[in-house]
Amino acid sequence: MYPDFFDKAPVIRIRDPLAQLLGSATDGVMDYHYVDAVRLAGHSCPTVAGAFLTARAALKVLYPDTLPERGGISVHMPSPETEGTTGVVAQVITLITGAATQGGFKGIGGRFARNGLLSFAVDSVEYDGAVRFERLDTGAAVLVNFDAHKTPVDPSQRERMQAVIQNRETPEQQAEFARLWQERVRRILLEHADDPALLSIIDLS
């Protein structure tokens, strides 16, 4: 079981030509729910929620009048893969866009390749920390930067977090820590999914 608000979070609908070819989904149309990202990451947190909303925001700009095409987008992460939460964010974005590193799917007959569509900054932060998305067919591009700090942590969490870090939390502390942790995620997904205070979007087209 998972928190009820997962089912109320925004849904990302895409079309995947590869899925259509292989009969994985009718007309290649698939819906990605927040719980899909949670299952991938193994947990729900502001970073996972932010990555989900980052991909959603980029696709809304790049495909204003049609379903986004999974596998038709390149993604450049603004930091090295091992820096901070960059790798986690990239995994969620890969789930939704299909963009993968060189180890990704190599295509069929020169089509549907996803490998090489995801890249990372080498040794510094680029684009002021924004993720860059680009359509392969039109060259349209967008920068998206998510800032979870705009939805602050409950001040009472500080003491519980210290207890967790030090591996000394009580069952009561753990339960309240988890409740308030997911409450913050709920606010991000349900109250701020399109909030420019959290999602800075620059259309480069």
C-alpha cells in the first residue's frame, strides 16, 4: 500500500513508437503515474517528485499540441552523474522520456534507439542547474529547474532527522517523520505541480 495522494498526482501521457511496434501498448500510448517513479527509485521524496514534475513540465512545452514521443528527446543533466541526487533525477527522467546513456536500447534497423540520448555535465554545474530537454525531430529545446526549497520542511522535522541520521529514532518519531515527509511530497505534487516558484522553465525554441 502507498499514500492515497499518489493516485491524485498528475499523470504523464506519452506515445512510444517502439511500444506500438512491439505491441506493448495500443497505439504506443502509455500513462506514467507518480507511483511508477516511486517503484523505480524505491522511495517517495521531494527529489523523485521534482524529477517527475521536471519531465512533465518539459514535455508540456516541447509538445504543446500533441502527445510527447518517448524516445524522441535528448536530455542533458546539468551536473555529473555521481553528484548529489543527479543520478536519481536522471533515472526518473529516463523512465518517462526513454533517453538513456550508451548502455540503453540500441534500436531496431536504425530506428527507436534510446542509447546516447542522456548525457551529464563532466565536472561542473551547467545551465544554472537546469535540465535541458531537446526534441530530436524539430530541435526545440527547454530548460527546467526544480527547487524543492520553495516548499519548506516542517520545522519540527529537524530533531527527527537528526535521530534518523544517528540511527536512534523511536517508533513514534519514525512514524511522524514519515507522515510529515510524505505531506511535503503531497504538497509538491498536488498544490505546486505547475508553480513557477518551484519549476523554472526557459523555452529555448
